[in-house]
Amino acid sequence: MEEITLYSVIAYFTVLFFLIISMIIIIKSLNVKNKVLLAAEKREVEFQKELNYVQLKSIEEDREKIGSTIHDDLGQVITLLWMQIQSLKKINQNVGLQDNDFSKMEDLIQNASERCSNISSMLYPATLLRHGFVDGLHELILEIRNSTELSIDFNCPKLKFNKEISSNLFRIFQELLNNTIKHAKAQNIIIKIILNDASIHFEYSDDGIGMELVNQKQGLGTNTIKTRIHVMNGKIIETKNKLKGFNLSFVLPNGEN
């Protein structure tokens, strides 16, 4: 009887030992599997981030090239045409044209010149290219103030960003301003940029009817805003869609600009 009891105890502990070993192996296998999945997800996120970066950089380079071509090449043609018209005005008695005919052509040329300038500025503002995000946004805000009744309060410390970040930040706020102008029916806009030791805080708000940054029917502009923040290693920390007004806040790490 004692032998049977001892055998049972040995068998019990043997089975228990193998069960524990099996559980440890299973747990370690699950941990390894989770680590592999997390590593795969991280690689996928990094790949998507790099892909987004390349796509956005390509878009901005194309905009800069097209804007430069319109400003330099087409602008030069319009300037030469204007000079030819001025030459013809001096000898109009020989070509049989009246001053009124010249005035119409001058108006058309002036209109074409303004349109070229506006398109070039929209594609890639010269101020953004030469002086960076802050001055580029100041210029855009001034244009909006002059052409609308919107009140825009812009507070920003003196900051310098590299070309890619300047371009991404400018496009983000350009899209937000366009959304407010087109859809929000707002009267006031507030843009704040706050510099901290570890981060730079950006905040945009208006007092309009409210907009959804994240919803089931996201537009191209909305997706691009989030993509641009992501490729800059930024993070959206607050979005509000209230009964009245819209707010978007995001942060960028300080020191990567």
C-alpha cells in the first residue's frame, strides 16, 4: 500500500512537472509570437510612414517646379508681351489701332499676370520657399484678411524649421483655413504655436458651425492633415467638434525641426 501511494505521488508530481514545463513553453511561444507580431506591425507603420513621406515630398517638389515654371517662364512671356504692346502704342498711328484697343489688351495681359502670380503663389509661395513656415503663414493670413471679413489671431514665437517640416506645417494650416472659409461660417480664427522644452504645441480653432476631423467620410484634405502630422513624428492630442466651433491641437517633438 505504501509502495502504491509513493508511486502515485511520484506520478502526480511528474505529470505536474510536465504540465508546468508545457505551460512555460506555451507562454514563451505566445510571447515570442506577440513580439514577432509587434515587430511586424512596427515595420509596417515605419514603412507606411516612409511611403507617406516620399509621396508628400514628391508632391511638394512638383508644386515647387510647376509654381517656379509658371512664375519664371510664363511670367516672362507675359512681361515680354506687355513690352510689345507698349511699343505698339508708340507707333499706333502706323498700325491703325486706337487707344481703346490697347487698353483692352493691357487689361487682358494684367489679368493673365495676376492669375499666374496667384496660381504660382498657391502652388508654392515664394515667402514659404525663402523664409520658411512662419513668414509663409503670416503672408497667407494677410491675404485672407484682405479678401474676407475673418478675424485671424496668430501667435507664434520665432521658430525655424527645415524645408520639409515648413512645407508640411504650411499645408496643414492652409487646409484648415480653407476648410473654415468654405464650410465653417466662422467670424474668428485663433492660431497658437507654443514652444516647450520637449515639444512644440500647435492649436487651431474657429467659432464656426463645427467640422469633423475624424469621421466615416474623410476627405482627401482631412487624411492629408493626419498624414502630414504623422510623417513629422507628431501626434494629434485634441480635436473638438462642438455645436459651435472647431479645434485641432497637435504636438511635434522639439529638436527635430
